[in-house]
Amino acid sequence: MSVSLPIVDLGGLAEAAETADVTKLRAVADAFDSACRTYGFCYISNHGVPDAVRAEAFAMNAAFHARPLAEKKAIAINKAHRGYMAMASSVIVTSSIEKATKPNQSESFMLMHEVAPGKETFALDGSNQWPAEPSAFRPAISAYDAALRALAQQMTRMIAVALGLQPRELDRYFERATTFLRLLHYPPSPPDADSNLYGSAPHTDYGFITILAQDRAGGLQVRNVGGEWIDATPIDGTFVVNIGDIGSRWTNGRWRSTPHRVINRSGTDRYSMPYFYDPAADVVVECLPTCCSAAEPARYPPVNYGRYLMERIDANYSYRAKAGA
């Protein structure tokens, strides 16, 4: 039986987050908490990201991937995890959901938080790589990245309230947030494709929260508590949000890091733009005091986010060996 994911209306979030108004944040926090407890996934509406900014980012995503392969390879992903990842160049070997036997059928462009030369303190710190063409790519993607960062910061204050904290209590973990914006292109899956050939193999996300924009091709599926794969059907004007492994660890499993996958059976190209919002690399993630007690002790030991992340990056991306990482 297919079950739809809930839609959480974030109307009024921006003002409530800016003023740290607990009462107004509570109005959206409770619905988000319920979705995260039950599914680990939800849609968000009235999120404040302008339609035009999102539409232009999608246009640039498609335009970039339509460029000649030689152009894209000129900015091949580097040891700071920024740039172009060629088709079928990642295998999710760290997934505990299903053993991946084939690489993901996708190509992508990766943008991360910008770190000025001389300010690098973490293995993935560095400057972003940008394509020369399309000429509108950098301003459009920069505007989208900034809009998603603002939304994630607002959501973090809502999340704090949902977890029984004061609105600004989580801010310190994200003063130098680790962010990833990935512009993905999935070709259509062949009609006779093997059952273990995926656009993205079953996995959970590494980090705190993921905010996903998907086009109308569909293909994202979420595994519910009954083990069924349900479609996260695209809904105009919304994002899909999910909790990652770090978010689940922080909440002592109160919020689920839910397995998901992509199979593009639309017959057309699929484009999506996941934005991953994670803590600073030096943050030690341990159970929040509001999520554990003597009766329900912490399930997970403390973990340094940066080391945790690098273990997964190094294992899942083939370029890491070539980069000497």
C-alpha cells in the first residue's frame, strides 16, 4: 500500500526564525517533528525560496550537463570535492541498506561552502570550480545556493524548538557549516535494465538535513517502516526534506534517517538539486540532552563530524584514489 509523505507548511518561518519567536516556531516545529519521527521525510511548502531563483538553477543544471564532455572534464572534481563528477563514477559502498554492485547512473556538479585560500582547516576546504559556459551558470547557481543556505539556517532554529531547545541553541554548530549543492543529471533507465541498476542506489544520507528540489520526471522512492518503497512524487512549489545519519544520531534515533533511492523510469532525463546542510567539520556530534535520559540512554557514541564524513567520501567516490586522497 502506498502512503504519501506529509506536507509541512513553513509559512511565517523566516520571520519567526529571525526573531527567535518560540511560539511562532512551535507552530511549524510540531508538524516537522511528527514527520521526522514517522517518515524521516516530508515535503515543505511556503518555504520562501523564489520560484524564479529555483527555475533558473534548474535551467542552468540542464544547460551545464548538455555541454561537451571535454568542457565538463576541464573542471573534474578535485580533492576538495568540488567540480564535475562523470557518469557512473560513484558507488555507495558504505550503504547498510543494500550492497551496491553497479555505479550510480548519474553525473553531477558539486558546489560546497566557499573557503578562501589560506583559511583551509579541513580536508574538503577550498575554492569552488566554475564552468566558463553557460555564462549565466555562476550567478544563477550562487543565488540558489544562498537561498538554500538561508532556508536551512531558518529551519535549524525551527528544528531546535522541535527538539525542546531554545531557537538559537544549535546555531553554534553551524557557524562554519559544511554545505553541498549537487546538480544531478540522471539519464532514463533502459526498459530492460537490471533490477540492481539505479540512478542512485538505496542509501541514507550522511549528514544533518537534505533539502531536495526535483523536476517532474519523478523517480525518488522512500522506504517506509513497513519496508515498502513509496514514491516521493514531485509536487509543484515544494521541496523534499529528509533527515540524514548525523541528524538521527543527534536525536538519539528519535528522527529517522530513512533509506531512499532513485530509479528514473520516466523515459526522459531527470534533473535534481539536493542541498546538504551539515555542521562544521570540527563539531563533535553526541546525543542532545533533550533526546536522552536515564531511561533512554544515548544509543550512539560521540563522533567527530569531519572524520565521519571523510570515511564516507573516501569510500564512495572513485576519484578519491586518483586525487591521492
